[in-house]
Amino acid sequence: MNGKLAELARRREGLVSQAAAQRAELARSREQLQRPIRVARTLIQTLSAHPALVMALTALLVGGSVDRMARPLVKGWQIARRIRERWFSRKK
């Protein structure tokens, strides 16, 4: 019986030290990811606050000029905004 308890105590000690090592590794990984997460969060907040910027970037990526693409994009944004407003006003 004492042998089993001693074995369990050794196993528990090993598991506790393994958990501590994993926590330390997780903390290091978290520190390494802090800056990229902060940059991504800032980018997302900026794009959310400036939808016209998103439309201009989309127009440039599609390959058209901003002037030629602006009117349909603005119209699409207005329609999407109206739909979103109506959708969320109904859910309340």
C-alpha cells in the first residue's frame, strides 16, 4: 500500500512540474504574440472606423481606379448599412 502511495506521490510531483513547465511555455508564447495581436486589433479598429478606406483599398485590389469604383461601392455600403440597421432594430 505504501508503495502505491509513494508511486502516486511521485507521479503527482511529475505532473505538477510538467504543468508548471507548460504554463511557463504558454506565458512565453503569449508574450511573443502580444505585439502582432495589438497590431491586428489596431488595424481592425481603424478599418471599422473608416469604411471608406476599406472601399478604396478594395477598389485598388480589384484593379480599378478609385473614381470609377467609388460610386457603386458607396451605394453598396449605403444599402448594406440600411439592411444592417433594419436587421438589428427588429431583433430588439
